[in-house]
Amino acid sequence: MARKTSKKKVGAALTHIDAKGEARMVDVSAKPDTERVAVAEGHVIMTRKTLDLIVKGNASKGDVLGTARVAGIMAAKRTCDIIPLCHPLALSKVTLDITPDTKLPGCRVRATVKVKGPTGVEMEALTAVSVACLTIYDMVKAVERGIQIEAIRLVEKKGGKSGHYLADD
């Protein structure tokens, strides 16, 4: 269950659907620019043998974690090009932390995205994580096809009218 610390009603109307039920891009022109931050995470589950290959830097395609990090950052910057109703944003910060975890086994991927603007960056953070996870898969799929991408979710959101959101662990 997620914990929500805003006053917005759960049953609020869908913002990307107009009165006729048609998709639309929300007009944010009247909203003030505020600092907004979103954090998302996901996991790439694999065998320990594949994880060891990544950690030791022995993947045939090169630096898996470095490439996935750059791919995630690039994806955050291009979110409006792949998610139809997202606004183009001048992101002020994108970080991608990829942590090998032998307990999974696999990699924990976490993106933090920041902007000062009239709309949030949740989709940019989620897109960054998704593409970083897909890049990890792509770079080691020749070694292991059964890799799983799991648990992609919004962890935290700050800023804007809807307030602060923090997911339960």
C-alpha cells in the first residue's frame, strides 16, 4: 500500500481525458513554476553468474552499468517523445543509481529527476528506470534470456499542488 500525504481526492477526474472522453494534453500554462522531484525504482532479476559477469565488467557488449545509466538519463530527457501526453520539460537534474544486489540476485535501479516547472516529473523518472532496466537486459541477453524486469514504481514525489507522496516499503 502507498502512503499519500496530499489532500487530493483519490476519486479525482482523469486529467488527460476531456468531457467527450477524448485524450488531451493538460494545459499547465496557468500553473506556477515550482521545484518538483520524483524518484522511481525497478529491479532486474538474473542468475548470480550473469550478475558476476556484469560486476566484473566481462560482458561482451561492454560496461553494462555505465551504458544503462546513460540510457536512463537520455530516456528521461526524451520522455515527451515516447509518452504521448507528456509535456516537454527542461530537466534540471537526472541521476541513475544502479546497484548490484546478490540477494535478488540482480540490479536495483533508481532514478531521481528534478525540474522547476508547472508539472511533475514522475513519468520521466519511471521512463529512466524502465529504459535502464531494458538496457541491462539487452546487454546480457546473449548470456541469459530469462532475465526479469520487476517492480518498476514511483517511490516518491515532491512539489506541486498535489503535495508529497511516499510509497510504503
